[in-house]
Amino acid sequence: MSEESNIARLLDHALLHPTLTDAELRAGFELARDLNVATVCVKPYAIPVAVEILAGTEVGVGTVIGFPHGSSPSEIKAAEAEWACQAGAGELDMVINVGKVLSGDWDYVQSDIDAVVQVARRHQAIVKVIFETDFVTSDGDKKRLCQICEDLGVNYVKTSTGFGFVKQPEGNYNYQGATQADIRLMRETCGSQVGVKASGGIRNYQDAVTMRDLGATRLGTSASEAIVTGQPTQQEGY
């Protein structure tokens, strides 16, 4: 297997921008199939079409829960996870409740994550927990989240949604996404049974290799074609 193929098998091809049309989603599924990435990560309503197009391939179908801000009640996240699994999703990328983390309400945070983990376990689905590191900036909070996730049997910890836009000093809004420091911290804090997913801002092959070499075992990106082929991309966001 070539190095490019090895990288492709780490990619969760993100099709999450709110403006994506049905035609653009279908084209994205076909691209993911041709590149032979690990999964597509889609908005929940798009799961059935993704499952249909990718049937018989090695490309899995994942979705997002509580996306993008993690603010839904735990019961709604669990219901969304149940619907997604029944629709055919095999991987669930859930967003933590950011405000509860920043409030230090760790009992709520643990219960919120566990609500989705329990659903996933019944369906033998993979769970990735998104810390949204543009908002959760304290290393102490990130370490606590890693510990909670490990205790609950979460499959992956994940940096970002790619939509965690923060007001910058000059007044515009932007996001940083996955950083090398956060991948190091997550990998060093979590045991080997917990994977690390770098997501947000991974735009080219070298970005992908760097994150992999730091310990990331999945990479979330909308720039999968650019990463695998080395061609520049005009895409923005995730």
C-alpha cells in the first residue's frame, strides 16, 4: 500500500457545511469512495443516502451528534444517536456541552457523554468525543475530558468541529482547529485504547502526516482530495 493510500485510510471525509446541496453531498460520497478514505462524516439526515452510495465499499458512514455546539440536552443527543445508528451510521462524533465544561460541572459532562456511549454500545458503533478546543482552551480541562472519556470507554477523543469560530482581536471570526500541542496532550493523557482524532484546519498532505506522526489515528477534513493527491483545494472550513 502506498503512503498516500495509508493516509487516505486515516481520513474521515467531512461533508458538514450547512450549504451543501444534495448533489454536492452525492459527489462527496463518490469522491470518498474513489479515494477509499476511512469514513464520510455527514449531517444526520444524509446518512441513508451515504449508506446507499457506499454500500459494498470499505468506506464507513459516520455522523455528528449535538453538532456544532453541543448544546442539546443529553436526552436529545441520545435520541439523535439512536436514530443515526438505526439509519446506518457506524460512527458518532458527539460534541460536549462546552458551557458545562467551562462551568466545571463534571458530573453533567460525564453523564452527557455516557448517554451517547450507551446508545452506541447497543449498536456496536464507534464514539468520538469532540472537545471543541477553540472554546475549551485549558489544558486541565482537556486532561479531565480525556480521563472521563477513557473511563467511559470512548473510542476516540477529538479536537474540534471545524466550526468553533472565535472573535479575533481584529474583529473577525475564525477558528484554529487541531493544533500540534493538543494532539500531543491528548495522546499523552489517554491510554492506548483511546484513539485521537485531529480535526479542523488539516488542509494538505503535510498537515496530515504531521498530525499522524504526533499520534493522531484519525483525521477529520473536507480537504481529503488535496491531502491524498497533493492538489491544492479551494474549500474552506473543516
